Amino acid sequence: MINNMERQKINYDFTKMKGIFQRPEELNNFALERMEKVAYLLRDKEKYHCPADCNDCCYGSILMSYTEFTLIMLYLQHNWTREETAALFRERVGLLQNDESLLCPFLQEEAGARHCRIYPARPLICRVFGTTASPCKKPVTPSPLNDELFYQAYNLFYYGSGRFIALDIDRKWSVYEAPFAFWCLADDSEESRSFLRSFIEEKGDSFRAVLYDQEAKMFFYYSKGHKEIIST
């Protein structure tokens, strides 16, 4: 399911997507309200000591919740031109790294600083990397962020009304945490959701997307072609 390019890419035409741009206003408002609360929680904590030219933490499959995916889509609609968004889905969404994990489509590798094109709307993991909640391996001093505060922010994005937030792929599987490209596939159409399920079963090792089995009532990810149960 991978075609050959200078950089390999998931063999799916992301430019034909329409459903991901037509989301309910209630969902948009929920995401904005949760982002406001997370920003308040982390207001004094997002202080990084990273070298300006470093983008090491931008590689690997960047996982996010459906709430964070919604925030990114809102950011694109409000801050990017149609031409910029079209180019993103044509050229960047679905790009793979050498280890076949997904490359973040918003990474500006050539930039000397500010490598993220959606910095104000970046996911939680990007906000806490380099703090004591998720220290960098480089010799930099992490900003203090205790686990309790991190999980408060996490729960705001991943839970609502006492239940976890997930998006159904079909009658058996739901997506709980995934890279941006996976959320695009899960949120667009029956065709893209069917492609996503097949792709995960074939190539799931490289992405660590967290899924939910509705029949077995358990969270899992794929590893070496088998389900690895996370919790029930």
C-alpha cells in the first residue's frame, strides 16, 4: 500500500477528501473550549530550553486525540488559504519516514527555527515534550511539569462527559489516538475508513495508533501483525 516517491507516501489520494472540512459546530465549540482550558492549565509551563535549530521531537508518529485533530482542522480553515491547504493534502499528508512511520505533515524541516506550521494548534504531546513530564534526551534543562497536571490536560482532550472520545471506523473498531493522516481517513468517508482499517492491519507496527475494540471492550494497537492489548 506504499508507492515509490522521493519520500514514500501512503497510497491514498488525500486531495479528494471533503468530509473532514464539514464538521458539526458543536464539535468545533467543544474543541475550542477544551483548548482554552488546556492553555490555561499550561500557561506557566510551556517554556522550553531547546536549541532553535532542533526539531528532533518532531519525528516519529505524532499521536493526538480527535479533539486535537479538530483544533488543527479549525486552525487550517481560519489561517491557511485554500491553495496552502490543498498543497498540504496533496504533498505532505501521508508522507512516510525511512522507518515507515508517518512524518508530521506540518514539520518545516528546512526552517532554521519555528519548525511547526501549526504551532498555536499543536497537539498536547508537542506542548509537553522537553518538560519534566516528557524529558528530551539531549542535555537541556526541562521545564517543570508534574504528571498530575499533564493528565489533567490529557483528560480534557481525550474525555468528555465522563467517557473517552473516539471515532468509529466500522461496527467493530474505533480510533482513540492516532497520527493526523489516520484521523483524516477515519473522519472522511466510508471508503477512507475501509482503507484505514486495511492499512492498519497490514502496516500497523509503524504507527502505534491506539484503537478500541467495541466487541471485546478493550484498547489495543497492532504489533508484528497481532493485537497488543493496552487495557480493558
